[in-house]
Amino acid sequence: MSEIFVLILVGVLFYFGYPIGKRLWFRLLYGFNPAKKRKEAQKKFGEKL
């Protein structure tokens, strides 16, 4: 049961959260860095994503 639940949860997060997910990943990855570095990272990964 738990494995199926995790798969469904991940699927829902990817389906509904993709636009918001980018910002969430930037907060997780660059949340402790200054805002300047976060903007540079968005420029780098914005084109790829």
C-alpha cells in the first residue's frame, strides 16, 4: 500500500506542481544563499527547465 501511495503522490506532485515545483526546488537548493546567487541560478536553469 505504501509504495503505491508514494507513486501516486509523486505523480500528483509532478502533474500539478510542475510550475510551482521550479520555485520550490530553487528555494530548497538556493534558500540559504543570497538572493543574488538565486537569480543567477534561475537564469542558468531557467533555459534548461
